[in-house]
Amino acid sequence: MPNKKDKKTGALVREIAYFLCHTHPGVTLAELITAAGQRWMVEEAFQAAKGQAGLDEHEVRKWCSWYRHTTVCILAMVFLTAVRSRHIPTQPTPPVPQP
């Protein structure tokens, strides 16, 4: 079933999305789904770092300068995340019943 318009021709085309996973044969489908789902958390973290810590504000000329800039941006995101987590109220966990 077509689900996307081609930008050049305007015709409807079918877009197929997939993941290519390299792993050992004993991995279950649930483990593969979990691994694929964690990719989105990483993508969201990088988007947040670009917007809040300036991760995308550097023109790379040398590896050393890129490494320093990226390290400072990631440390800034860690700091911002830690500060924010202290201000988010937590729900008290219910006591575990003793047998």
C-alpha cells in the first residue's frame, strides 16, 4: 500500500522501514525489539544535546577540537540532566510485602 509521495513526480510510493541486526543465533525476537527501541532514546538524547548544549554548533577542522567540543557538550548535558532530575518529584515506592 503506498504511504508516501515522491517529491519529484508526486506519485505515491511504498516506503519500507527495516532494521539490520548482527547478533548471535540464540537471540529472541523480544531482545531484538528491545535493542531496536533503545535506538530512539539515543536519537532523542542527541537531539536534546544539539538544542540545549550546542552539540551541533562546531565546525570541525581537526579531530582534537571536535573531541573537546563534543566532550564538553556531553558533560553539559549530563549536568543539566542531573539538575533536572533533582527537581522532578518522585513517587514513593510501595513497600514489598514480606512472606
